[in-house]
Amino acid sequence: MEKTNIIVHKKFQKGRISPEIYGSFVEHMGRVVYSGIYEPTHRAADADGFREDVRAAVKEMGVTAVRYPGGNFVSNYDWRDGVGPREKRPRKVDLAWKSIETNEVGTDEFMKWAKKTGIDPIFAVNLGTGGVKEAVSLLEYCNFPGGTCYSDMRRANGQETPYGIKTWCLGNEMDGDWQIGHKTADEYGRLSYEAGKAMKLLDPSIKLAVCGSSLSSNATFGEWERIVMQHTYGCADYISLHQYYGGQEKGTAAFLAQSMDMERYIRTVCGICDAVGVQRHSSKKIDICFDEWGVWEIPDKEVQAAVENAPWQIAPSFSEQIYTMEDALLFASMMMNFLRCSDRVKIACQSLLTNISACIMTERGGDVWVQPIYYPFALMAKYGRGVVLDERSEGPSYASGEFAQVPVIDKVAIWNENAGEVVLFLVNRSEEAAETEIDLQGFEAEMILESTVLHHEDKKAANQIQHDRVVPKTCENVSLKDGKVTCELLPLSFEMVRVKVK
């Protein structure tokens, strides 16, 4: 196969990486919370009922921020049900997932978990069945010092000092007719602006994310963003995007090419936001909060069938997808888009943290294990720090659907000036080995620090039965000469190369 040649230069940079792109998402859905992060009867549970084995896996994964409590769940959720003495909390029906919510875990418990885990919380407010009053009251509970109804309620519940939660999502997927309280773009835009305006009157320090599209394929995509931005530009700091890809039946090449749509999605929304800014004669930039993303192989109708066939259960098991080596490659390319778009993507939340479309899997009363998708996330979260370098490349590509040129080698280069290294993340979309040369211009490259590859001869290999079947390994396929890094990438592989530079 023809070699891929890549050139990067120290002076040509795309943007600085925000640590919050290494976020995840916890929703009251299936076993994400109950028997996921929280299982008080488990042998590894701490005094508050949270599984320490899961928390260790989350820390090793490198998660920096977590969005809570939903998701579709939030659109019919009354946050007041989940605070105060547990024995007095009501059991409620969760219409989104046809489950029974016990409310054992709510705002205060999640914040305890967040502090122990060392993550920044990102809270969503209910703008489905809720509105301005509910959003402001939750903010008052969380962030106001005291002397008012809801701040004193927090203090009475054992939290004297405010939580100081800085990032708030104004609803969830309000463009989707599956959402409880679904609205038109005008309806949502008006409501979210009024909620955001009131919230910033209470706490001017917060940052707000308004709902963009829940899929790039939605019929309302583009027009939704334009209308919502026209209403909310004055209060919004971010626009939220969601995206899942599946469809392995299309074949590996087409499956892996889907990450191209994601980058286009991001840049298109940035353009729409900027156009609204120009109309308003504003220099303000709206950044991207990509607060749900992942690989989703189970068709929606199967998820709904699982819910309908066993309704009104507590923490039912459904949509617990098992990921393969092939899935990990698309997952890695999707994540690399956030690095490439680091000038505008400032928050990203992999969906979900445990058990449903998850990196981390748990057994009720049993072990914790991680899926192949866990490893690209962990490697990027640990080493993908600093500034993203612009790159120019030439090499083999293939056509897939509406994309005439899908590069065989997906790539991103990062300069971590504090660590004194350039880090390369590479995905080989081909079922053949592929030679790649990276010319590090403007740097004095000294040595290869590490070369780690995620690869398995069986692209359908998973970790469900043999938990270490797909794991990263050190490899010797990289050389450095005259400032040029040469890699012989394995077929269908993800690789990280760290180069020490002066």
C-alpha cells in the first residue's frame, strides 16, 4: 500500500485542548447508576454506597467531567425527589425508560461521588416538563450560599457550603419527538433563553449549554441550530451536540468512515453559530459542548422493545452493548475529532460511563471489567494534553457514501510543551498494514518514548468473556531518523506514539 506522509510544524497550531473533552455521562437509565457506580451491598462499596472498584476504573480512564442526571431521564425529573432523608424520598415512574426510580441517588449523593472521584460536575436541568422556576430553584440549591429556601434546604441536608457547579445544560435533546416535553425550535429557544437569563441573574459565574441537534441526520438539523441561536445567543456559552454511530453491517470501511460526518457536523454548527453572531454584530464565540457521543450498535426499536417487554422495573438490564476491536477504532476516530476541533470543542461527554454503551462494565455483586473502547479514551485522556498541531498529509484514501476521500490513516498530532513531547494518535482504517511517515518540523526530536498499539487479529474480538482479550500492548514498529517518525501500522489498529522533543 502507498505510504501516508504527514507534515506538522511547531508554529502551526489548531487550538489548545480543554481537559473537559475527556468527560463522560451518568444518567438514571438501566444500570448506569444502580449497580453501576452505586451498589451499597457490594463488597467494594464505600460508606456512601459507591463502588470503589468502579471509581478506580473511572480514575484510570482519566475522566475529568461527568454530565448528570440525564439524558432523556431529566425531562420528567423533579430534582426535589432526590434530596433529603432517603426514607422520605418518593418512588416515581420514569417515563423515559419505563422504569421505577427509587431516588436513592440524587444531587447530594452524586456530588459526593464527584468529589471522591475527582471529576467536575455538569448538571442538566429539566426543560421538558419543567421550566424557569425548576431550573433556578436547583441552581439556588446547589450554588447559593444560604439564607433562602433552597440553599437552606441544602444546608439542612448536610452540605453547608455551596457546590459551585459551573456548567449547566438547558434541557436535553429537545429537538427529538421522543423527548418528554419535546418542543419546536422557537418554543425551546424562548424557554431556554428565559431559563438561562434567570439562572445567570442568580449566579453570573455559570456557563450554559443550549440544546443543538441530537443527531446530524435529523430533518431539523441546521435550521434548529439557527433558530435556537437567534433566541439564546445572549445567554449561551455552548451549544450541545449529540451523535451516535452504528451499522457494522455496512462493512468495516463504511463503518469507520462515519467519523468524517462527525467532524463536518461540528464545523457546520460552528459556522451557523458564527453566522448568527455576525447578524447580531457580536464578537462572542459559541463553543461546542458535545455532551453525548459514542458507538451505538443496538437499533432503537430493539432498545424500546426491551423496555416495553419488562416495564416498571428498578434498574433493569437493557442496551448493555458489548464492544469489539472494530468498534474501538470508530470510537477512537470520533474522539480524535474533538482534538482536531479543539479551537471550538471545549466539553465532550462519552455516553455512558457504566453498563449502557459504556467503557466500564459491572456485574451485580461481582467484578468490574473494561471494554476495548476504554483504552483509546484512557490513552488520549492521559497523553492528549497541550496544543493540537495543524497537519498536512497525502496518502491512500477510499470512497464511502457521500465522502469521496476517506483517508486510510486517521491522525492527530499534539505538542505537550510541559512534558516536552509530541504525541501522535493514529487509526489504520485498512485491513492491510500501512506505512506512515510523520515529519516533525520545527522540533528537535530526540527519541521515541513509547509506542502503544490496540489491535487484535479478530476485528470482532471483545472482552466480555476473556476480559483481557483486547488490550493495548507495547510495539516496536516505530523508528526516528532526521526528525521523521516512521510507523508500520498494523491492520485495523489504533496506535499512540510519544516522541521526546526539545
